[in-house]
Amino acid sequence: MDLTSRYMGLDLKNPLVASASPLTGELDSLRQLEDAGVAAIVLPSLFQEHIEAEARRYEALTEAGADSFPEALTYFPALSASHAGPERYLMLVRAAVEAVDLPIIGSLNGTTNEGWIDFAKQIEQAGAAGIELNVYFLPIDPAMSGRAVEQRYVEILTAVRAAVAIPVAVKVGPYFSAFGQMAQELDRAGADALVLFNRFYQPDIDLVGLRMVKDLELSRRNEIRLPLLWIGVLSGNIRASLAASTGVESAEEVLKYLLAGADAVMTTSALLRHGVQHVATLLSGVNAWLSARDIRSLDQVRGLLSRRKTRRTGALIRADYIEMLQEYDPQPIA
Ligand SMILES: Cc1cc2nc3c(=O)[nH]c(=O)nc-3n(C[C@H](O)[C@H](O)[C@H](O)COP(=O)(O)O)c2cc1C
């Protein structure tokens, strides 16, 4: 079975990619992911806040040293390496590239296009095959316009794009008033791939302790529907490749994303829930489904149910919506 896929300019042996999580930050689990069959790995994010904190720490040390012990300056790189998130991250990139024979994608996570972007260059120099840019930005300032939010994404991407030659993917959330136009703008600004979608972590309320609760719930399979919708809409309509992220639990979700037009399908929650070996189960399920239909190559069906292939117009989508509401059959309450 030919499952080969091309994602963000990288040739992958299959479409399954391990998305950023603690599982991708340990060399042992990276090797296990490779053995189980993933085609590429996204490392956990390096956060803008950590890069900036390290820069401030370095500055403070430099100033103190300049005043009192100029010779101490020679120690700073060593100090930096032992504490810094950024230095450790580069060590992880280098070690990951050595440990597995798969494309390693570094992940940068930030919200503005200031100096930290230079770090993309260092991730490239450490051997990463690509960079995934996670713009996790919640526009809670009511004075901020939608246009300003969109502009911010484009500016960050433009800055990273200019800093590196390796492919750059952008992992975004779905909350834009016109996501199709946002996707096109990112495409024009040089995104090699879009990862749909970033999962926004929403707080809950503890009614006993009367406080906000922050906890991380793993995704469920019914969460594929929003990314599925947008991958289906965008497939074949933009240059950037498309990765589906969120809600993969079984081979069924992987297949649905591929039929909608995904070039790659990412997974984290299912691997945290079932273990790294689950990759093999996902892949064998995809193989079995294709074989049962006598399909020899994934590309024969990729995007088969995209909007472009099915020619679904906005009017048809609205007609479906109205029909669904009207035909809903309430079950009698027992
Ligand atoms: C424990 C945990 C840590 C994560 N860390 C990161 C991260 O560092 N950077 C990132 O972009 N996404 C991170 N994610 C999000 C995942 O990469 C993924 O986008 C999300 O879990 C949705 O995919 P899933 O439904 O397959 O889990 C993390 C998710 C979990 C559960």
C-alpha cells in the first residue's frame, strides 16, 4: 500500500505525524514513535515567554558582570546552557535529529513578532526539517479589531519566514470571522502548511472552591468536525499543505481527514490515552480500509470528499443546515 504523503514540502512515508506534546520531548518516546510508524514528529513548543525570560536573565547577568567582575562574562554561555529553556530546546532538536530517522519539526509558540523570532534560525541550524509556528493568542482586549488580530498572525509568519529557509507551518485556531480569507493570507505570506486547528484550552469553574479551574482535557473524536469542515473547504484551493489536528481517536478519524483532503494527520490525545503503539493500530486501520476497497494508493482517495471535488456550494451547505434542523426527530422521553 502506498501511503506516501507530501506535507509542507517534506516527503513522508505515510500521513501520520505526532503533534507537539510531552511524548515528543523525550528521546525514548521519539524512538518508540518511530518504531510504531509515525512519518514525522513535531517537538513540544518553545515558548516566546521562555526565550524572553532567558534574554532578560542574560542581560541582567551581563550588566552585573560589567559593573563588578568583567572576567565573569566568559562564564555566561555556560550559565546560560545549564538553565535556559532555549538552550535546552536546541539540545533537544539536535538529539532528536540524531535519535530518529524522521523529519523533526521544531515548534515555536508566541504571540508577537519581536526579537524571539531569531530563534527560528537557531532551530534550523540545529537540524530541524521544518518549523511549526503556534500563534496561541486570545484577543481578550475588546478594543482590538479582527483585522488587527489577523495582521498579527501574518506579521509573525512573515518574520519567521524571512528568518529561515526550511518549511514553516502555522498552527492556528478556528476563531476568525472569515477563516478562508485568513488561510489565504497566510498562504500568500509564505506558509508551507496550515495545521487545523490549535485547541484552545478553556477554563471551567469549581462551584465548591469558587474559582476558575484550569485543567487539560484530552480531545474526543467528535471534535474532528470543525477541522474536517475547513480542511474540506480549503483542500485544493490553497498552495499550502494542510495538516489535520484534533480528535483523532481511531483510523476512522484519520480516514475522514484524508478524504476531506488533509496532506498529514496529527495525533496527540490518542497516543497519551492508548500509548505510542497506537500509531501502529491507526496505520493498520487505514491500510485495511483502503485494501478492502482495492485501493493501492492513498492519493487515489485523498480529498475525494473535499468541497472542490464534491462541488458543494454555499447555498447547498445552507440548504443542508435548514434540512437538518427541520428533519430532526426528537426521541420520546422515557
Ligand atoms: C499535554 C499536552 C501538551 C501539549 N503541548 C503542546 C505544545 O507544546 N505545543 C503545541 O503546539 N501543542 C501542544 N499540544 C497540543 C497538541 O499538539 C494537539 O494540537 C492537541 O492535543 C489536539 O490534538 P489531539 O486531539 O490529537 O490531541 C499539547 C497537547 C497536550 C495534550
